[in-house]
Amino acid sequence: MGDYFERIVDVEVTAEEAGPLAERMVDWMVAEGLITRELSGDGVFSHPVREGYVRGPNWARAVADSSNRDWLPGPVAVIVGRNYYVCGQGADEASCAVCPRCQSKTVIINYPYEFERDDEVWQPFEDGIAAWKETGEGSAPCSTCGASVPVTQWQWEPGFAVGALAFDFWDWPELSASFCATFSRQLGHRTVEHGGKV
């Protein structure tokens, strides 16, 4: 049992731009019939948001397979503000990160040999993310090339993202690749998609 989500994170928008962009995206999804303006908290677990927009009559246009007529998706939560996102239960850090300058990979959790993070390796990233959440600026050093890289530029493993705007689709069938691409174009920024369970 549990509740599943699929998340799209805008990893380029600034905190100042996030609110107006969120409103524009809601307007677009309402116009497309994907959601309505009705809010519901049923099955929404998107910290700190506790409500989302109820599915619209054309919600099936967003998913890869809508053949199960009994499947009724939950709300879409819109999360505005600098934050980091994980893909589900128990996770609170990335397992690895790739430096955008030299393309070297920093391993934080050495799967499948270990299942807990290396605190010494994770600490600079954790500090950089905390500073970014508070001030809008934060970085972590690359242990290979020595560059101090903003946390928003690191290439995180697929289950982790850093951004100021996210959309959680609660208990929807899998979103289609074409919809995710269209969504990213509407945002005008690079996005990261991942899913999980709570």
C-alpha cells in the first residue's frame, strides 16, 4: 500500500521567477483540461504543500496509457520555493553527483556494496544545498578538478533534484515522454523527472 507520485522539477528557474511561472503553468494545464482550479488534499503528501489541483476532463492526454477506465488520478501539487527533492521513502540524499565542469562522478552511496551515505563526501553538498535554500547561492567543490560548482549545476542521479519549482502528479498513470517534453517547453527550462512512493 502507499501513494505514488511522478514529479517534474524545474532545475533552472529562480526563486523570484518561480511563483509567476507556477501560476502560468496552472493556467496552461487548466486551459488544456488536464486539471481544474478545484483544490483537494486527498492523497497529497508534497511537503510543505498539502493540497493539489483536481484532475481535469482531459487528464488522459498527459499519460502514456489511459486504458484502465477505473483509474482516477489524484491531485497535482505545485511546490514553489528553493528545495531539494528525493524519489521516495527513506531517501534524503543523492547517491552520486557528476561535476558539470570535468564530468567526474562523486559517489555518495556506494551501491550495491553499501546502503548508507558517506557522511564526509555528502557534507559539502548538504552544506551547499542548505546555503542555497536560505540565500539562493550555494556550491560544493569537485574533488577531482577543484572547481566550486553551484549546487543547481551539479548533475544529480535520477532520484534527486534541486530546484525552486516542482509539480507532483499524485497517483497518476505514468506520464508520457511527449507530455514531459511539452511541459518542459512550456516552462522554458531544463527539467528533471522522477517518481516515488510514500
